[in-house]
Amino acid sequence: MVLQAIQYEAASADSPPSLRILDQLLLPHRTTYEQVSTCEEAHGAIKQMKVRGAPAIAIVAALALAVEIGTAVVAKKLPDSAEVVKENLNQRLEYLKTSRPTAVNLGDAVGKLKIVAKTASLRPEATPDSVVQAYIAAAERMLIDDVSDNKAIGEHGARWIEENTIAGRRRKQDKSHELKVLTHCNTGSLATAGYGTALGVIRSLRAADMLSRAYCSETRPYNQGSRLTAYELVHDHVPATLITDSMACALLAKEGDDLAAIIVGADRVAANGDTANKIGTYSLAVLARHHGVKFLVAAPRTTIDLSTASGQDIVIEERAPEEVTRVKGPKIDPDGRIRVDEDAEVISTAANGIDVWNPAFDVTPADLIDGVITEVGVVVKVDGHFEFGSLFDQS
């Protein structure tokens, strides 16, 4: 069974499109899909992290608006003017953009969809319905393109690791040699339309019989690694081991050359290569440099923001203190049975009254990154600098 975080059905003759998302707050113990029919519902789901991962956020936002306006079409409640429809779309897109400011993919999608709506509204034959249909087609195309882009990222990343790491070259010649990787947070089918970015590279390594083991870090405080990445790895039968964030240094020292790379995703890559990603990424990059392990960022071109000069210009979201001081999960019986059918309990894990700093992301300096894996190839530094401009000259 293919793991899907986003389930979308296009409109039929007499019914609007529909969108369901996997509520990731309930994973890994409960698999529950939630209907999303309005922009408000999408905004709330993104803000509450029922859906997360920069690519998935952008797609859910785009498709939620497609469902909302598709429903208006079926109900015959569209405005009378193509220009008014365009303005309404722009306002709704701007609202959706506020749900997760650090994720550049969302802003990129909003910008592209605004252009689609504007172009459609300026056609001589433009009607309210034609503007709506142009928008819906563009949003649906984003869903399709994300999966194919992720598979390309996986293939490029796997090939680069095979050719540019000690473990990769040894494993290619003799399958008795170990090739292991470490990943952080969740960058798989749950964070994208499917397959994944950094986890897509791991899937491609596995498919090529290059991977002997994947390690995933817990990723405190929201535990995306233990709840989501571990869930995906178990689902796909990938040999995998979970570690806490603080064990990474010991792991790198223990594994030596067998650990080929640390592969992470990104919420925003600045023009100079500085990368905003889940908190704890910067620490892993420092450890990788000390231990001589390749540190790779896997992200589609939509995550690269050439308008942001460096990491100093990236806005870092800060989240509620309770995410650090509390843990939520189901009860476990003395016999080990997990009570998945009951409501989860919230447990306090910190002293009352302690101040908490809870940034959702950190910024890894470009000089600690060995390569950025995109759907059109792996970008490495030339004379110590990343140059991304040529990526956008390719179709």
C-alpha cells in the first residue's frame, strides 16, 4: 500500500473536488484522514501541524482553495466578473500564506497561482468559470509534479552518494560492505505529495540495493522523526534504527566510514546556500564536518529562494512553550498493549515556571553543506560558493 498524506479527487460532472489529509498529530498509532473543504480548515490544519513539510503545506493550501472555489462553481455562487474572481483568489492565497511563514514553497506556490489567475482573467474571452478552471488545473498540476520531482531527487541523490562517498564506492563494488545514512525530521510521503525528498533519497538507495541501514533522529520537541519518519521506514520495510537527537555524535563516531551521509530536507534555501530546516539540523551539520561525513540537503527547486540573500534574512517561526514541556501519547497497558482507540494523554515533562525558547527551525550555514540535491541534479560549491541560478534555466 502506498503511503499518502494527501488524498485528492478531481471534480466530476455534478460534484466538486475533494481533499482529505492524514492527521499527522495522531501518528504513528492512529491513521485518520480529515476532510478539508475551505481555506480556513487548511490554514488551521497547517498551523496546528496536522499537515507539515514544506512541499505538502504548499500543495494542501493550493488544493484547499481549489476545493473551495470548485464547490462555489457547483453551487452556482461565483461572482459575475472574472476580475472579481481573480481578486478573491488573491485574497484567499494571501491568507493561506500566513499559516507557515518559514516554508518558502508556500510563498512560491502562492506567487505562481496568482500569476495563473491574473493571466486567465486578462484573456479577452475570460469568464468567472474560466479563471476558476485555470486555477484548479494549476493546483492539480502541482500535486502531480511534486511526486515526479521527488523521485528525480531520490535518483540524483542516490547516485551522488554512490559516486562521492567512501561507503558508496565500496558498496557498489562489494555488497558485503555497509552503507548507512542518518536523516532528521520527516521528509517523506508525509511531508510531500509522495515519495519524499531526503527520505526519497533513502528510498532510492534502498531500491538500488545500496542501503544497509537508515538512522532517524527523534527530532524534539515535536518528534517528527520518531512519530513520522520511523512510521514510514517501518511501513516500507527499510532496515532502520531510531536515535535521540543527542546520540548523533556518538553514532557518527561509532559508524565511521560506513555512515555515508546525513541527508536532510529544507524549508528554505537562501541564494547563498544557507538552509533553514527543522531545529537540530545545524547541530548535525557541525557534527558531520567534524567527522568527515557528507552533509546533504534534498529539496525541490521551489524551496530555493533566490530573493533571500542569506540565512540572516530568513524569518524563524517560534512555537508554543508547551511543545517542549509536554508530551502527548496513548496509554500503554502493563502487558505492552497500546490503547490506540482511546484519547491520548498529555504528560508534563518539565518543571513548572521554567522559561522556554522554542524555535521551530535553525539555519545551517552554506559552508557546512556539501551538496543540494534537486530534481534536476546535485548542486555543489564552486570555489566555495553555491550558484543556483542555472537551475532555473532548465525546464
